[in-house]
Amino acid sequence: MKLLPFNDYDFKTPRILETLNEASRSLAELKGFANSIPNQHILINAITINEAKDSSAIENFVTTHDSIYKVLTESGFKDEAAKEVADYRSAIWHGYEIIKEKGFISTNVLVELQGMIEHKKAGIRKSPGTKLVNSKTKEVIYTPPQDEKEIRDLLKNLENYMNENDDEIDPLIKMALIHYQFESIHPFYDGNGRTGRILNVLYLVLNNLLDSPILYLSNYINKNKGQYYQLFTEFRENNNYEEWIIYILKGINETSKKTIELIKQIQNEMESYKKEFMTKLPKIYSDELLDALFFEVYTRINYIENKCDVTRQTATTYLNSLVNAGLLEFEKIGRESIYKNTRLTDLLSKF
């Protein structure tokens, strides 16, 4: 397998530069727009849930928003696909916190994230037999390196490339190459795709192109899965790096615009909800309570207790009043009292 940095490639072709300019503008607009809103954690939470769902769906862990929220908020709720999604979201946050603290992406970080996703500590592949298979057609696309030493040497080369900023290659182009190289190495027995997609956003944060983990290509890849596998193969077999890079850059451009639209719709929904809340229940309204209702689509009494610093009785009164006003829906599952913001659920399920 070829080592990075691929110095013999021309990354300044007219088509690459044109697509790069569009992607860079859209990503910068997303970063600025996200930083301008006061409720960033609400935004990040909603987007990471959607990303976890879309990324897991690529690997055939298909579930619903409803099941995901129940896994996140209800003790004992069982849905394996939804649990996979919830664990993936936890891995995103964990990776983000490491990058913000250390300012470095290491092989050990990737191993740790993969372990969170797969619930195993198998680490780097040691035994041969792994193949890259199209999850839709089951066709064997590629047989990655099989020797553990070669895999580790390739990962060390990738690690150096990710954390080296002295070259003149734009970080978005490097992200496309890093994604290709990581998936080509395929260092783990399972979870390579999901780990690689988390790596994408961590690299953007590492290079200050985003301040929070809010841009993900999984939805774009899902919609263009056939093209993804085709271009991955053409890069490897025919050195067609230009089309691969353009594909990734178009994904960044399209996804940035779509994420901005989602942010706007969440803001609009919160504003509309706020007006109705203040009209119907002015005595219990607070910004803290509004934020709590949009942070997780499903909430429980103790969650409102903690977020709003009120007694359990007061939290229960708040939530039941919101149900009676048509602002929340109530579900009783086992011993759990669950309150659902269906307006946010409906909004997120459209993206």
C-alpha cells in the first residue's frame, strides 16, 4: 500500500480548486453561523443523533429516532440497533473531548473509539481474513493489508500525516485523503467505517475548521453509496484521486448547507415553541426549561430537576402542565414516566 503524503499527485487541478473553494465557503459559513447561536449544545446534540443514526445505517444498524431517544433516556429499554447508535454518539463526544484537550489525533485514540463502537477491545487486526464488503450488494470490494506490522506501520504514517501542518495541502483535501487511507488500511476487525467517519469530523475540529462536531458526511454517503464504493475502487486501482477528492469536497459543501438549514429550522421551532409556551403557561416559563426540552427529545422528571434546579414535585408539575397544553406527549413505559417533544422529533426525522 502506498504511503502518504502522495507527493506525486496534483491537488491543484482546476476542478479540484473550484470544488474546494465552494466547500470551504460553505464550511466557513456553517462554522460562523453555529457560533452565532446561544444554544450550541442543543444544536450539537440534535446533529450528532442524526449522524449516529445515518452512519450506523450504512453498516445496516437501522433504527428509528423514537427508539434512539428511548435508549438514551430510559433505563432498561432494549433495542440493539438503537443501542449501537447511542454508543456511536458517545464515541463522537469522547473523541471530540480528547481532541480539544490534546490537540492531536493518535492511533490509540482511534483504537479507543472503535472499542466504544464495537464494545470490544480486540484492537488492531492480528489475524488475516478481513475484507471490505459493500454492505448493500455484499460484493468484496477490497482486501486490505493482512499483516499486523504492516497495518501498524501504515497507521503510524497516517498519524504523522494527520498531525503534520507544514505542507501546503488544504485541510479539506487532506481530509479526503485521510479518509481514503484509513478505510484502505481497514485496521480493525469491525467498525472501520464508523470510526473513519468520526475521524473526518475530528480532523476538521483539529484544524479549527469547526469548533464543534456538527458536520458529518454519513447522510451524503448513504445517498451516494454506489458512487462512494466506485470512486474508492477507482482511486486504488486507477489512481483516480481527483474524482475521489471532488466527491468528498462536494459532500462537505452539500452537508454544510444542509446543516445550516437544519440549524435554522431548529431555531425557528424553538422560537415558535417559546411563543406558544409563554402564551399558554407564562407562570412556569423559563429559558432553562425551554432549553432542557430541546436538549433531548425525550426527557424525564429528574432531568428537569437537575437542569432547572427545582424539586421533583415542581418538575412533575411543569411537565404535566406542558402535556396538558399540548406542548409535550406523555408515555408510561414500565415504571418510567417519559415526556416527548414530538415537534423536535418530527423535525429531525426529515433530515
